Amino acid sequence: MKSNTKLKLLFYFTVAYMFLFTVMALINGNYEFLFYTAIMTIMIFIIMAFYDKFHFTVGTIFWLTIFIAFHIFGELVHIGSIKLYDFWLLGHFIHYDNLVHFSGSVFVTFFTYNFLAPHLKRTLSKNKLFLGIILILIASGFGAINEIIELCAVVFLNAKGVGGYFNNAIDLVVNFLGATVASIYLLNSKKFNKKLIINDNKK
């Protein structure tokens, strides 16, 4: 199956389940969810519109689809009387919210690498520590912006499920861990480093 075909299928699948859950949120009057969905919808259309310039792989788009699904399920799915976002996966060690933040940070790191790779020289890839720090800082910055968005939801929509200072701090830590794991994988992957080699040969 061609990459463009896979991309379109992922796009239609994402739009379909987002539309379904948006209707559910409207019926339930969940305006906080609609706020987040609107932001994600804008993000998706920007990514699709500038797909070639972002130099995404199908795998990166697939990870974005998984991340969005994690977020939607966490907000709308309940296990008994507990919202999935508030559910503990391993005793009181790993929270579902941690999983969402980790997967989101992994996507942002992949996004950053795909966007920067065609503009970087092969020589920079030899300094993996420096490049890894750049990726981690950028991804962590996106994570901080997400916390600002959550603050806006609290201030303007009176959102209740965002959590306090400790939750905010844990989110930032998990974002950092996701970016670190993704950076280590990317900088040791021949498939992804090939982009730097091709780019350097063109110069």
C-alpha cells in the first residue's frame, strides 16, 4: 500500500472517531472536551496541509492518531464511575494521564526530528548528545505549552479534571521522559539517521 493511501486512511479514521466523540460531547454538554478537540482538529489540518514540508513518515502520523485516541478515550470513557483519565493502570504507580503525556511527548519529538532533519548537516548527527538535548528541550517546550492550554481551560471553562500543582509537575516530568526515550531511539535508528545522510549528500 502506497504511503499516500496509508496517510489518507489514517486521516479519515482520525476524523471519523473525532466526529463521533465530538457528537457525544455535545450531547453530554462536555465543553472542556470540545475545547481540546477544536485545538487538535486545527493541529491535524495544519499537519495534513503541510505534510511534505514537515517531512513526516507514515509511522509518525500513526503515532499521532494513537495519541489523539488516547486523549479522547481518557476524557470520555469511564471504568465504572471513574473517568479513564483518573484511572490508575499499575496500582498507584502509573496513571492513565501519564501514558497520554508520554505518548504525546514521543510524537512531538518525532515531529521535531522529521522537521529538522532535512535542514541539518550529517556532521551534526555525530554529536548525538547535543542534538538529543535540542530535541528534548523543544519537545519539553511543547509540553509546557500544553499545560498553558490546560490553564486556559481552567480559567475560561472552569475545567475540573486538570489537577493541581503536583499534577502539573508530574506531567512535565513525564513529557521530559517521553522526549528523552524518543530522542535516544531516533538518534540510534539507522532509518531516521538516513535522512541526515541524504540531506548532507545533496549539499
